[in-house]
Amino acid sequence: MNRHSCLVIVVLVLGGALVGCAHSPKLADHQVAASIKQTLENNLFQLPPRVQGHYGIRLYRITGDNKYLYAALYDYFVIADRLHYLEPYLKDQAYIKNTAKKLTTALSLGTRGKLRREALKQYPEFIFYAGELLRYSVRLDEFGTSIPESVFKALQAYDFLPGLTDKKMIRAWAAQLANYVYWLRQLGIADHTKAYKQAFLKAYPDSEDHTLSPWHFRNKLYGLTHFILAASGYYQRHVSADEFGWILDYFAQNQQEALTYATDDIAAEMGICFLLMKQYDHPIVSLTKAKLIDSFNQDARMIPSVSGQLDLATGEHRNVLAYMLLAWPEKLNPGPYFDQLAEIQKYLPRHHFDSQPQKQ
């Protein structure tokens, strides 16, 4: 069954659901946002470090409130420790190969994992350099703290471009590759932004949209949002419509299908993309908000997964994005930069790296 056949079924089902819910009270943006925030913050200490950090960093960037610094610092402890552990193995090809193999094996068993494992056959070490080394390094850089010179040199020595521009790779994890592209530019290692855009458009040409399965259509939408989110430093600054207006045009031109097939995570990111270009009154902003409010579970005070799961550890991403869309601020706050915060500096790990490599 292709995507257009699915669309008819989805519209009919949604139509029936909307009729059935016609008498449900409509919640306002601020009510849903406040409920989601309260749920996440009441349970924040139960979540894994990465998830606490994800939440704390984003709330800091849209509120500037220092109370979120320590959730971010918790994540920093884990990231810094992991990078410190990896540092002695950066020239150990057997270790890198074995670690990459373990990371690949650990990928999910569904469509996404299958596509990624297949794509990685040509670039078996890519997942180590991008998914581990680059990801950890850029997080330290985002906090304004240094990364080891040896790590920086290892990232410089690895050729990311073939994997970043490979069609199979893009069609397996378009959004993640966009992250890697902008992270490499952020660190001053390489600027592959133009090459990635060209490769993305070749991997997912608009003229072939009608042939895409629902999974690939969502992957394309997800990849498009991450051009903008990554370029914004993840909600640290607004971005230019001159550079990314083509993506908003695509969302607008494919509005019905995009909103039908997008998960709540992707729908929230689509709406935020318009906000990052200060297009606050665009119809898609209102439509994405409405989609998320319709998905909101009033009893659980959160947005469940597509399958109805209410696990916060896996659902924080969806819910914090919904909160951000529904409570978008007038001002974005860069950081947090730990090197500028005396109250944070005294808590940095003792193996904190003292010298920051010179960016190109």
C-alpha cells in the first residue's frame, strides 16, 4: 500500500475520531503547555542523564532561567566522562572497529534499524566517529568548555563527507546527518552544508514524493526540520528565511499530507521551524499546535506515543517539543556556557580538559 492509499484511510479514520470527540472540551495552548511542563518537572529526577540534559538545555534556551543549569550539568558529567574514556583509544583501530560494530548491532530491529545497518555496511566506522566522538565533542563545545586536542584531530582526520552524502545513508537517517553536518561546521572541522543539501535533494527529490512510503515521507520531513533546527544551534538563535525558506515552502505546499503523516515530534518541529524564522502567524503554526493539543492526554498530562505509551524517558523529546511550540518566547537564550558561569565551574569534572583546539 502506497502513501496515497494510506492517506485516504487515515483521513477517514481521523474524521471519525474527530466526530466522536466533538464534545470534548478544547484546551488552550497555555493550559497544555503548563500541564506538560509540570509533568516533566515533577518527574525529571527519574529520567536518564541524557534526557534530563535534553530538557534542561532546551528550557534554558527558551526561558534563560538558571534553574535548568543543573539538569544540563548532569548530562555534561556523563558526556565528559565518556569522552575522557574514549581518548586513549582514538588510534586503536581494533577498538574503533569493535565499538562501531557494537553500536550498529544495537540499532533497532524495525525499519529504521534495518535501513541504517544496511547503509553502514559501506561506512562501518561512521557510527563511531559521528554517533559517539562528534556528538560528545559538540556537546562540550555547546557548553563553552574545551574538548581534547586528540579528539579534535581524530575528527579532522576522519572523512565524513562520503557517508554524509550517500543516498542510502540519507534515506536511513536524514535528520541525524543534518545534525552531524552542522556540528562539524560548529567545531570548525569542515563545512559540508552545501554538499549535504544537494545530496538530500537528490536522495529525496520532490518529484518522487508520490512514490515514498509513509516511513520515508516522515524521514524526509524529519530531515528537513533538522536543517533549520541544527542551523539554529538548537533554539539558540533565529535563522534566515533567505537560506531556509525553501523548506517552509515545501511544508506549506504539502501541508495536508505533512500534517497527516507527521508524528507529534515531527509536527512540533515543523511548527518550530516557522517560529525560528519569526513567521509566527503562519497557518501551519496554528495547525501543528492543534494537532499536538488533540494528541494531549489530559489524564496523563502528557502527549503519549503513537502506540499510546506514556513513558516519560522515551516521550520527553515529543513533550518538550510540544511545550516549546505552545509556549514559544519572544527571545532565545544562547548557552548555557559553563565557562562563563562561576556557580557551575566549580562542579566541572577534575579531568576537565584545559586547552581548546583552535577552530578553523
